[in-house]
Amino acid sequence: MLPVWLTDTVTSDLGRALHYTELWGLEGVELRTVGGAEDRVPRVNETKISQALDRSGKFLSAIVPNMFEGPVSDTAAWMNDLVTFDETLNFCDRVRCPRVVIPPFAAEEGASVDRMADALRRAGDRAKEHDVLVCVHHGPETGCPTGVDLASLLALVDHPNVQATWDPVASLRAGEDPADGLDALGHRIAHVRCADGRIVDGFWEDTSFGEGDIDWQDQLRRLYALDYVGPLSLEVYVEPRPKHGLRSATTLIHMIRDVQREAV
């Protein structure tokens, strides 16, 4: 299991992000916006990213392009996303990125699951040509609120290059027991988002990693039992973010080591 982080939860400045990556003891980064708030991958300064990563010795675990973020009923929009997906995949080739994280479309009443599966299968076909995994990220605002929902969709997609981004916080916020979501997705998990928080009087409150209602020790044990060796991508939402990023990264690294020691 490889501790990385989603950099724009703290900063869109890649140099600063890589400085934090080194300072916090993390092994790599996940990129969504780089440069400015509107600079979304892959439409960013590719040369600058490649050079900065090479100098840092850190790896790029995943990117998060703007794709399949609307309702699946808007066929023209997602067909256009598939056309421009080649640009994203070519970017992945050049910067040596093995994963693309996308949602299973926006939440929509009466959405066609078959249509969602068809679109994701087409994306998987394109990704397979580049040896890239499409990691589908569930959440309350998407067409698959829970891990169980996503597991059902991926079973229908049934494509080796379409796997899951597992997010226990999104699971909890959708009313699911995170243990159930993880168990449902099982070996389909190819990417994990790591954050924490709690529900207070019906509202979500972010906390530093390991200080909220997610039983992360149990989550990591279950992932280890599944032989999961992919990225654990930290998100930081508590101010001041650099300070809580260091605290959260330290906790995550210690938890990974504790789980690995337990298994020996």
C-alpha cells in the first residue's frame, strides 16, 4: 500500500505540493488541478509536470480529468468526453500515469444503469490500449452513492480496465457502513481515497485523518487481506491544511506499518 495524496486539497502549485510530499514522507501524488484553480489535467503544463516529478523522485499515481461529471442522460456530453478521452490517455502515456479517476456520472433520478455501464465499458476499451485503469469514484453526488452501488455497476461493466476508487468517507456520507462497501468492492479496488470526519447534527464535519468516525485501522486491515498494493490517496480539508496534512500523513504511514507488522 502506497501513501500518496490529492495535491489540490492543499495547493495547486506543483512545486509546493512536491515539497509537502517530501516533507510529509509520502511516496507520490494524485493530480487534479495544477497551476491555477481552473487548470485541470490534462490541459496543464505537461513539460513542467514531468520535469518536476523527475526531479522529486515521486511518482504520479492518478489523474482526475473532467469526464463523465454530468448526467448519463446527456448522451452528447459523455460521447464528447469519450472523444476527448484520447487526449487524457496520451497524457498518461507521456507522464507515466497508470490511473484515471472519474465518477459514474452525476446523481440523476431514474438514470439508466445500462447506459452508465455502456459508457464506462467504452472508456475501458480505450484505456486498455494504453494500459491505463479507469478508476470509478463513487459518492453521494454521483450515480453510485455507495460502495455497494458501485460494485453492482462494475459487475455489469465487467471490464478489466474499469475498476473502483474506494472512498470510505463518501460511503459513510451516503449512509453506508464503510465495512460493507469495502467488502462489496473487494478485488475491484484499484485506488483508495483517504480522509476522515464525522456527522454532527446531520452535517458533515471534516477531521484530520484517523480522528473521525472512519475505522481506518479496520479498513487498512481489510485492504491488506485483499492483497491490495495500490495507492492510498490522502485528502486534507482541515485548516491550517499544511499542518493537518503533516499530521494526517504521519498517521496514515504509521497505520500502514502497524497493519503490515500485525500480518507478519
